[in-house]
Amino acid sequence: MAASVRHLLKPWTPSLCFARWSRYNPYYLDPDPSKDTLETMKRKQVEKYHRSPAAKRLEIECNPYTIFQQALENCKPIIGLASVQKGGKSYQVPVPLTDNRRRFLAMKWLITECRDNKHRRTHMYEKLSQELLAAFANEGNVVKRKHDLHKMAEANRAYAHYRWW
Amino acid sequence: NLRNLKRICNQEPTITKVQFVHLHIQSSGQQLEAVAVETASAEPNPLSVFRTSEQDPTYHSEGHSGQYYMLPPAHIQKLFPYGLPPRFQLQIKTFNEGCVMVRPPALELISYLKRADYSKPPLRYVLYGDIGTGKTMSLCHALHYCYTQGWLIVHIPDAHLWIKNCKELLPSSSRPSRFDQPIQASQWLKNFKITNERFLSKLKTTQRYVWTKRESTEKGQPLGELIDQGVNRMKSSSDVVGAVLRELKLQAGGTTEGEGAFKLAVAVDGVNALWGKTSLKKEDRTMPEELTLIHNLRKMMKNNWSGGAILTALSQTGSVFKPRSAYLPNELLGEEGFDSMEPFVPVSVSNYNEKEFESCYLYYLDRSWLQHPHSRSEEGKKELIFLCNKNPSILERLCAAL
């Protein structure tokens, strides 16, 4: 963030010279919030790996980056619902989603799920890591929400013709 | 023929490089095998040049330097329920084993302990070094050696916990101007009991201690009763700690009969806490004049007893009112501390050297801790060296996120 706002805070007269450190200084390094989630996920998986017998070790995925990518894939809905008004009534019409929209929905669901439905006293990175590991195994509330959306879209198949775009 | 010669000459450097690497691995493999022959332990795995199968710190030597040895789980439970750094405890839980690297400062300390004369007053060893270089781990290694030799261990895992963030500060029952910390004292007594079970029934008190009008411990009672008294009655637990330390000091080197003789190892981490300022305050927001636990520990640090050793490590991370750049004994202990600790044997702990870094890297690879594909390449390794400057704790934090 700091590097991008640098141009806003340059000294605007030749006689002006900044004396103090501030967090709008271009050399300020923002703290990285993602490394805690990755670390907790990796710890849980590596612990499972070391405690399992040799036969099961090949199946356990320990790389936090692949787990994250795969979990996000598992959370992305394929088809979404849009509200279309026809003849005074509004219908929920199944509609294809763009790639951006799918990614956005998956991440939004993960974040809201962690904020609302988890125990109050755990840290966000811990909640996120639990949810990501569950999504990697196709379980958990977010994947359930995606399945519910798919079922709704399947139930409203009849209204698919109301879509004109 | 000339062309063939030229081709061979051009090819040679690569062959010698391969040979050189092979010899390098072979030589450390030979070292491993030589050590294995000496100690007659299990067949060494030729792939794991960074591990040693020697689990007894008594037999660790220069040849093992840079290699990891496994702490037996039974020992970890008994000796270190609370003494290891928190990140290392996480690591033990994750990897399902506790492996400590054998490093020169710890080897030095163990060699001094082997050769010291225990009929004279105890020597004070101070481990000092920059933040994150492995002072606590070296202390724990030396303490493991003492435990395997059958010494009685008095281990204060972090003296800083006794001068800050104490929830209860009671005025002492025995002396008017002193202040007690019942929670910390009873916690420490419980841990002391776990570590030194077998000594508790053998040692007897030499004096009658009166706790309140109705409670007292008679002369000649086993030490276990004294400790139970402290654990059950929180109000007098700090005084019990003082009494226990006094008993141990009196009985440490004394008797030469078979039953009674034991050696005492006093290990204090963060010893600079004892002579610094406290951040605790009384209810009317003034500084307490004296704290029982700190007073008793300071008495323990003096060498007016015999038959043991005092191992300490400085620590800047938990200290109050000290700048982050201070790491030398002079700066951290302060004038008062330095004068009371003098004379001491300083042992310096520094960052990893090439071989130790290599060993650490291979260990993480073996335990599948480095998952990012770039970190497993040569360039990734160079990047890691650059980022952490071979500092053990920073390397550990970096690798956790990879």
C-alpha cells in the first residue's frame, strides 16, 4: 500500500523536508497476513503425515500452496442465480458466471463463513486454515453452500429461458 | 588423437567435481561410521549425514558437530515439560520427534561439566549471544547431559516470567516488606516435582519450618512433603520455594555416603531478569522493594556451596527495559548483576556456520517441511541464506511459511 501512495505525499515545496518516520513512507513494509494461515495448514498436514503409516503417506498433501489452490477450486460455483423480473414477478434464473465472479464468490464465502460461524476466541488465520483444509477434502460449510446453490439452479431449470443475454 | 585429448581435457573438470562431491559425502559418512563403531550403536543410514544415532549427550564429540540427535520422548516429558522454547515445542509436536542439533557451545559446556572438580564451589557458566542464535537450546542440551548423569535439576525456564505480568502479588506471610507470587511459585514446584521424582523421598529437611500457627514441617521430613505443602497451600508457596532451594544448597555436595550424594545443576534462562527492574507494581502503584522468588534465586547464584554447577543463559527477548541491540553480558546483566555473577565462564553462541546450515536444510527437507518447489532448488537455498544470515530462529520462521 505504501509504495502505491508515495506520489501523494512528496514534499510539495522545495523548502519542505519530512522529519519523522510514518507508515506512508515508501520503505514501510506492510505485514503479511497470509503466512500464518499457510503455516498452520502445513503444520496440521505434516503432523498427519508423520503420524500415519507408510501406506497412507503418499496421499497426504503437505504443500500449503497446492492445498489453497485446490480448496479454492472446490469452493467455486459453476452456475449462479440471477434475479429477472417478468410479468410483475421476479424469478431466480440460473445463469453462467464469469471466472472472476466465481473466484470472488468462493473467496467471499470463505471469509464470511470464517467470520460468522466459528468460535469467537480463535484467530482468523486458524479459522481460515480449518476451513481451507475442509474445503480441500470437499467437506465443510462453504462446499455445502456451493452445492446448495447448484441444487437451487437445478431446481429452477424451467426458468432458464427467461435469460436473454 | 589431439582432438580426443582436447575433448578429455575439456571434460575433466566436471568429472573431478562429481568425484569431489562424492568424496565429501563419503568422508562425512566415514565419520558417522567411525563414531558408530566407537559407540557400537545401530547401523547408520548412509543417506542421513545430518543425523546421528548417538542419543546420549555424554558421548557427543566434535565429530557429531552439526548433526541432529533425537531426544528420547520419555526424557522430554520428564525433564522438559516447560523448559524448551515454545516454537521448538510446536516443532516436536509437528514432526512427532524432538531433534536437537549438536553445536560447539553446547559441546564446550558439556566438556567443562565433565572436567570440573565438584568438591570446590560451583562454576557459573553464562551463555550469551545475539537474539535467536540458540542459547536456550544449548542450555537444554547441557541439561539433558546432566539428567542422563543423574544430577538433581533445578530449572527455571524463564526468569523474566517472574518479574512481569504476574496476576497476583501478595505481601509475604513471613517478612513484612517482601512480596510473593503464589501462582508462579506453585507452578514451578509442580514442575520440579515431575523432573526430580526419585530424589524427593531420599532427601530430608534439616530444620523445622513454620508456615502458620497450625502448620509446620518438622526436621527430618522427606522433601516431597515440603513440596506438597507448597503446592497445596498457595499462600506460603514462595517461602516453600526458598526453603527447598536452601535445603538443596546445604545437602548438595556434602555427604560422601552412597545414598545421600548427588550433584546439583541450577539452570536459569534469562538470568538478567534477576538484577533488572521489575514491571510489577503494588496496589498503590509503587514499586515493590523485594520479591521472595527473586531474592531466593539471587542467593542461589552465589557460589558459597559445593557439589554442582550453575548454568545460565542471558535473554534479551523477554527482558524489560533493555534495548534490542544489547546482547553482551555487561549490557544485559547491568553493573549489579555483573558484579554478583563474577567470576563466570562466558560461552558465546553464534549463528550457524556452513555445515550447520546445510544440516538444518537437509533436516527440514527430510521432514518434508520445505514444500515450496523453489526452496528445494540451489537458488532457493542461496536466497534462504541471504534472508536469514544463517540465524537459526529466523530460518525456522522463514521455512514455516514456505
